[in-house]
Amino acid sequence: MAIASFKDLCLDASDAGVVGRFWAEALGLRLEQRAGGDTVVRGGPLHTLWVDQVPEPKAGKNRVHLDVYGRDAGALVALGATVLADHGEWVVLGDPEGNELCVFPDPGADGPDGVPARPFALCVDSAEPEALAVWWAGVFEGTVGPGPDGTPRWIHGASGLDDVVMRFVRISDPRLTKNRCHWDVTTDDVDRLVAAGATVLRPRDSEIAWTVLADPQGNEFCAFTPG
């Protein structure tokens, strides 16, 4: 039985309205405005994308990003994205605040209802991707499979992610700041996550209804429990 299930994705933004609007239009979903400036995009394979208003600007490359299928990277540029790199097989874009996403040709032609993008992978940078893949596969009860280089670092069938694959990407850059993009999970028992190797950064208290944790390589995530 899975220790936890994927709940949603969260993205920090200096202007949550602008960033949230881009992602809502890119994914063909509706944008909700929240008190305090936060925005929410609901629906699709990620369930919910929370865009959280924060005071600090983006610094450096995000260590968590989405791979999406898109009929045309130009359609996303028209919505406010910027081309960061063109690798031929895929294009790296930055959203209006530079949050990276990789766009791959859509095998479904125009995709469902002709939306500009649909997520198919959640990517996480890691100096030791095989170890991190095994850890999250244990949490989400997924199956670890090989990446393009043949090493076991992709998770299929993670609880709550349906057909979205978790891809752990080998990088050598050191982790310097809090992840600007992170995911939330639901669990019946935070103690099981801690026993598995997570670290509590902030326990649930009178101000927040969730527990902030970090995985064994320091990636922050929030755990929500029923009740």
C-alpha cells in the first residue's frame, strides 16, 4: 500500500495572476483568483496547480519542472512563454517568470480539444536520480523503469499521478535554494513518511493545515492528512 499519493503541484510566483493565467490558458483550464493574490488552476492530470504569490524572485534554474506535449511551442510563446533552448526533438521554454517547461511534439496531433499543452511528465533534478527514484517509488508505490540512458530513474504508476511519469534527471549543479516548484501529497500517516526517510521542516500547527517535509535529497513537499 502506498505511503502517500500525489495531490497537486505548487509553483511560486512574484505575480501569481500573470503566471496563473499563462498556465490556465496553456492547459485549457479555468483560473481561480484567491485571497492574497494566489491563483489556482484546477483539472487535468495534475489535479490542481497552485500558483503562490511570494516576495522573492526566481533565482537560478528550477529543480522541478513539467514536460508537456504541445502542438506547437509557438502557441505557448504567444501566451507569454520565452524560448530558452531548442534541442530539435524538444524545446525548453520559460513561462512569464522564467519557470522552465519542456515541450515535446504531441503524438495526439492537436491534443484533447486542441489545448496548447498537456503534461505527461514531472521532472526532478538530482545528483543521484536512481536513489531518489527508488525512494519516491516506495512512497507512491510506483514502478521504477529506465530512462533514455538505461539507468532506473523513471517512475510509472505513481499513486495519484495516473499516466504522468516522474522523471529524475541527472544533474551536477548543487542545490542552493528552496525549490520554486514542489508537489503536495496526501497521507494517512506523516510518521510513516518520516520513518521512510523524510525530514519534517515545519509541523502542522495553528497557521498551516499541513506538514512541510523534505525528501532524502532535500526537495520540499507538503503532506496533507484527512480531517
